[in-house]
Amino acid sequence: MRLSRYFLPTLKETPNEAQIPSHRLMLRAGMIRQEAAGIYAWLPLGFKVLRNIERIVREEQNRAGAVEMLIPTIQPAQLWRESGRYEAYGKEMLRITDRHSREMLYGPTNEEMITSIFHSYCRSYKDLPKLLYHIQWKFRDEVRPRFGVMRGREFLMKDTYSFDLDEAAARRSYNRMFIAYLNTFARMGLQAVPMRAETGPIGGDLSHEFIILAQTGESAVFCHKDLVDMAPPGDVDFDGDLQPLVDARTALYAATEDVHDEAAFAAIPQHKRLSARGIEVGQVFYFGTKYSAPMGATVSHPDGSEKPVHMGSYGIGVSRIAGALIEAGHDEDGIIWPVQVAPFKAGIINLRHGDAATDAACEQALAALEGTGIETLYDDSEDRAGTKFSRMDLIGLPWQLIIGPRGLKEGTVEVKERATGARSSLPLEAALARLEAACAGPA
Ligand code: 5CA
């Protein structure tokens, strides 16, 4: 992609409404634009990141045995009256009236609708278990939308719902998601710690939040330090017994502020106690029959009895992760994307636009990189070198290829790794091979 054709409206000034680095950098790097409080347009660079996050989330859901579908954003209020949540949800719910005066709402979550869909088709233990998900926009009229996409009013969520015969089976579904979440966040280069959490308006008595430690996080959290260095489960058999893997993580103390137990925390050896702030990137819930009982979503058991199906729900804040990744990866010059989610894996800087040899070498590099599937942004603008350097650092592409007449005379170009700032001069062919090797491998 040539910058001259792209749409990358970067800002020189730091917008003063932004209080945390990720919000500032997303605005400055031309990733998002605020359209109303807590509502953002995703500009091309931001949208690419969002799609990359979504792809990793989807692949890991599919690997864990969940099945993707898509349900609407607008729902009839009637469904929520059946579960008893219509009034209970309060002002956070955006209520809409259509031309026929029918009460509708913009879904803040989807337990009711998925329960209704499930029950229209599945009536027997033979239909179980089911694990269904979608990736869809939500709306919550938050009291204090802030920190950009971290706490938006409109935001993109992956929500999965499990349907099982009884509590024991429902816990197996819970475990699947628990393990899938650890792998999902690890693939994005994030270390997420599962912590016991409050269930809030979703309900139930078993819940974990997945927390990324960050000074700017909204939640106060407390945990055993060993959890922070634990390796992700990796390639596991999702049909096997996942309980030991879950137990290894839940045996150590970890809780969010709302359910924090001072005495249990004090029992951890002092040097292993971690009291920190964190960003909640996902949450899993087991709530049994909270929705299925009032909504009459029963299934027949092998003994002929009819009982409400046992359910859980499992959310990931897809759009919030874009911000969380920046909180976890930036420096004073800008964003530092991990290769797996980077909007482009490489950027080419042309140091002398109009110089025939430099232009030709840049074109050759662009064709070669894109030919091997490495998405590349070529800064072919007439801006001065300093502007190009700072823009490329700001948008945080993992690799930069810097090409100019002086180097070319000596037969070299420069490769810069954004994360470390390390630069090396080498012939173009060798530089391309280096980038191909660095960007290859499992994304
Ligand atoms: N139905 C359940 C699970 S599917 C549910 O709604 N869970 S939730 O309320 O915890 O939301 C799931 C995830 O969405 C959260 O972990 C968080 O990462 C993200 N999220 C929640 N509210 C917002 C918000 N206002 N802005 C951005 N992301 C949000």
C-alpha cells in the first residue's frame, strides 16, 4: 500500500481530551475518530488492527469447538421482559421505539436472544452440548465513557454462550473457554491473568475476569505473582479433561477489587503478593438457569424429565483490546505493535522521493514484500525524512526499511526494528530476506 493512496490522518498535536497513552496514540496515529461520546469511527489503520484481533479471537474460538453465527444488534424489548432484565438493566440500555411504537433496544449483551434461538430448535439432551458465538457491536450507555475505545458506549465484543445438561457439563464448557482465552491473549503477545470476579448484571455465582496488568487500568487487582509468568496452555485437546489446567491457575489467589479477600491475600508470602491495576479484556460466567428458567428454555433428560438448560456466557472486548495492546506496547515515539496484530508488518521509508535509483529500489522492495504476503506501507510522500521517521515510529509498524541514495551508492539499505530501535545496514536482497523471516511463522 502506498501512503499517497492511503487514508492516514495522523495528528501532530496531542489531543487534550485524551488522558491515557492508548487513547492519545490512537487519535494521533489516525486509527480512530470520535463521532459522539464513546462512539468512534475506525479509520483504515485502526480497522486493520481491529480485524486482526478479531481473526485471532475467531481462530481460537473455533479451535475450542465454538460455532460462529451472527445475531442482530437491535432486539425486541419483549425478550428482556421474559428474563426480567428489561427494567433491571436500567439507564445503561439504549431503548428505541420503532414507527409502530414497538419497544426495541440496542443489545448490551445477548443472553436472552441466544436462549430464545437455542430453544426454538433444541429440546433434547441429544442436542447438547452447544457452544455458539458471534462477534458483534454492543451498546451500553455508560455513565462515564472514557479512555477512548477502552470504555466506549458502542464497542465490539465477541460473546459466546454455552448450553449444557447440568452443572458438571456446563463447567466443562466454562473450562474450554477459560483455556481458549489464555491462548487467545497469548497469541496477541498479552499476558492475561484470570481473576475471580463479581458477576454484575450478567448474574451467576462463578466468574473470572481476564486481566492485563497496566498502570492505567480501571480495575484494582490482587494476585499471586506466579500467575503473571505462567505460560499459556498452548495446543491442548479441548475434548479432554481441562480441569487440571484450570485448577493450576485458579489454585493461586487472584481477585478483582469487588471480590477481594484481604485475609486470603495476606496468606500469600509477602514477596509473592502483587497489588496492581489492570484492564479487563474478557470475562467468563457460569449462571446455570438464570435465563433458561424464566424463559422456559427446557430440555428433556434421558430419564424423561424436562429441566431448564444450564448456561454460561463468555465475552472478549475486541475493540478494547486495541487500546490494551497499546497500553502494553508503546514508548515516547509512539505505538509498538506485535507482529501478529500490526496493521502492516513493514513500512518502507523513501528518503529521497524523485531520485530514480531510490524510487526504483523502494518499488522493488514493495513488490517483493507484498509478493510474499507481508503487508507493507510504503511512505512515498514528498515529506522530509524527519517527518517520515516520526510518522513511521508513531504508527508502530514492527519493521522499517529505510532506503536512500547514500546507502544505495554503497549497495545497502537500512532495516530498523521498531521495538528495540536496532538498525542494521545490508544489501536490499538480504534486508528483504530478513523481513520475510521475521514476519513469517504463525500469526
Ligand atoms: N454477556 C457477557 C459475556 S458474553 C458480558 O457481557 N460480559 S461483560 O460485560 O463482561 O463484557 C465482556 C467484555 O466486553 C468485557 O470483558 C470487556 O472486555 C468488554 N467491555 C465491556 N464493556 C465495555 C465498554 N464499555 N467498552 C469497551 N469494552 C467493553
